[in-house]
Amino acid sequence: MTAKDPLSALFEILRNQLPQASLLEVQEKVTQLFSHLELVPKKDFEAHRDVMETLKQQVKDLEQRLQTLEQADAKSQ
């Protein structure tokens, strides 16, 4: 089994395990499900995830700085 497409590999396995009528139904449902997904390469996903983590940390740091400035301002009044 050297199918390049993971879905083809899945259906090849299922072809040996399910009756033809069930296989067609499963194939239709899986195809319908995947048509609603917007898949991206793992490399792109990981890059965006890393950017988001960096931004979260920056927001946390800025919130902490703002709180410190607000406390200092409140004490000086």
C-alpha cells in the first residue's frame, strides 16, 4: 500500500473491511467532511502558532507594564 493520498490509503484499508454499500457511504461522508476543512501545511501552521505565542507573551508583558505604570500613577496622586 503506497498511496500518496492519505484518504486513498484509508479507503483501501476500508475496502477490505466493509461491505461495498457501507464503503460508499463512508467515502461520501469523509469526502463531505474534508471539503469543509481548510488544510494548511504543517510548516505554515507551526510558524503561525509560534507567532501567536510570541504575540501572547508580548501582550502579557505589556499588560504587566501598564499595571505597574497605573499603580505608580495612583501612588503619586
